[in-house]
Amino acid sequence: MKKFLFILAAAMVIITSCHKNDHYSPQPYSPFTVRIGVLLSLTGSGASNGQSSQVSTALAQQDINAWLNSIGRNVVLQLAVADTKTDTAEALKQLKLFYDQGIRLVVGPYSSAEVSAIKPFADTHSMLIVSPSSVAVSLAIPYDNIFRFVSSDVIQGQAMSTMLVEDSIKVIVPIIRNDVWGNDLLGATGTSFTNKGGVAYTAVKYDPKATGFSAELTQLDNNVNTLLASYTPREIGVYLCSFGEGSSMLASAGAYPHLRNVSWYGSSAFAQNATVISDTAAAGFASSHGLPCPIFGLDEAAKSKWQPLVARITSSLGRSPEIYALTAYDAVWVGLKTYLATGSHPDIATFKLAFTDEASNYFGVSGNTTLDVNGDRAFGNYDFWAVKQLLPSDAWQIVARYNSATGILTRVK
């Protein structure tokens, strides 16, 4: 009973704090049902994020319907959830099924490769896509139907290069997913790092659908060996741009003589990933080789909102959620409020304008959701997460924060 009362109280804190200045007052109108599609990577390499967001969007539906009832609005929110399997073809298949069901607003999908795959259909069929996690620079396009509740990877590249320079890393040796996200992120980080005097070595690229990485790790080890002729081990950093498959690489990396003697750095798609914690070998390698992973950061000004939601998600999920679970929660809320502003069947131009307006007037669990001209989040800093040994088990912890407005990196002890 105490646990139930705590969760109920936490839910009310979120609802009232996010919406206490709501300009929608109860008034008579025709009732309708809002149907929002949710594309999640419940299986595949993005499953950790998908499972977190499945819990958070279900809580958003619960909180929204309670709020609508409390203000006397005869509107009901329904969510249709589909698993993309972290696969581009499956994401497009599920989007088309949503379209056939009359759904025109979709939260998701998780990866930039999936967003890129569904973009042409969404643009030509008047569907509005709100990804809580896509960050590829090449998808920052004005006036299309793709909106993203995180900033593009330009800022992540700046954050990572700042840390690399402060760590006295002179050259990075990348191993990346050979998709739009991996290539765009390496481009952003590489450009920022070289502008600061660093060197980005030729990347080892792997097929996102691959299940084994011995050939890639061998090449990566050879690359590090080659660089040791010009740099010390402390000046070399392996740069890992992966999804959950990165855990398999970390678990095997200790068997390679050069890979185990240099520092490792990660990226946003791997930060807080549950797969590394569940693999003893991967967690051990990560904790002993640094692997700080930058990801869109929690807004301290919104702590009174996100802290109780994180507690609720953790209670259901059994672990702490990734930040994208919070941006997904906010995306559902802004979508619902857009329908309240436009009615149940707006044309796409009206809907996009209303969505942008609602986002600019919303301050949710992930903070200020104002969008830029590309439909991406206009503001945001980055938290660096790393695996730390906290007896009796390993866990992700924040080790640094990057302020995009000042360019300052602050270590967290």
C-alpha cells in the first residue's frame, strides 16, 4: 500500500508540475479519441532503450487520461505500440500499418537509420514523426515531417572532442556502425576533434546486422598497433559508436593485446545500456577502460518532474531508464496537447505548426522542449555516463557534464 501511495503521489507531482500553467480550460466540445502510434525497438540492438520507453509511454498514457478526466475534457488517449526490432524495413512496415489504421502521429522510432527509412513515406503521407532519440546530423532538415526531441549530434561531437582533448588524447581509432547514425556521429566528432588539433584515424565499420566482430576487432587492434609507432598508449583512444552490440565487443576486447592497453570512449546509443551491465566480461572491461558515453542530459531545473517519473519507471522496469524514456514521455504529452489545440483531424500543415507551438510552451520531465528550425530540440547539454564498480555489482554513473552554451566540461566525482 505504501508503494502504491508513493507511485500515485509521484504521478500527481509530474502532472501538476508540468501542466500547472496549462492554458486549456475545461469547456464543452465534441468528445474524441486521440490515437498515437509508438514505434519502439523492443527487440534487436536497441532493445534496452525500447523497453525503457515502453514503460514511460504507458505511464504517459495513464497520466494523460487521468489529467484529461480531472479537467473535464471528454477526450481519451490510446497508444498503439509496435516493435521495429531495431530494423529499418520493419520500422517502415509498422509505420504503414499505423497509416492504414488512421494514425497520423507517431512517437519513435529509436534509431536514425529507422527514421531515415520511414521519412519518405511520412513526408508523402502527411504523417508527423517525433523521434525521442534520433540524432543524426543529416536528418536535421527544415520543413519536413520529422521532429526530434533531442539535439543533433553536432553538440555530442563537441562534447566528446572536449573530453578527448582534456584527457590528452591525440588520436582516436573509431569502430562504428556503418549506418547513417554511425557515419554522421563520426563526422561530427571527427570534425570537432581535428579542429582542436586531434587526429581521427581511419574507421573500422561494421554491418549493424552482424552478430560476430572478430574480424573488426582484429583490424581495430592492428590499427592501434600501427599508431603506437607515433603515439604513446595514453595518447590513443578507441572510439566506439555502437548500440547494444557494443557489449559483445567489450566482452572480447580484453583478448587483444593492443585494445586492452588504451582508453576507450563511447557514444549516446550505448550510454546507460543494460546489456553491458548484464555481461560480466563487458562490464569489467568498460569499468577498467573508462568508456565515458555522452548522451542528452537531464535538466536539473526539471528535477522535481523527472525524479519521481524515473522512480516510477525504475519500479516497473527493475533498473534505471535511459534518458530517451523521458523524451518519449514528453513527446506523447506534446502530441496529445497538439490534438487538443487542433481537433481530431487537422491537416498536416496546421498540425505541424500547432505541434511546434505546443513544444515551445511545454516544460516537461526532460526540460524545455522548444524546437529549432529543423524540428530538433533547440536546447540541451550532455551527461557522460560510465560503468563503475559499485559493490556488489556494476552500474552506470554520471562522470562528467558538458554545457553546450559555455563549452565547459565539468567532471563529477
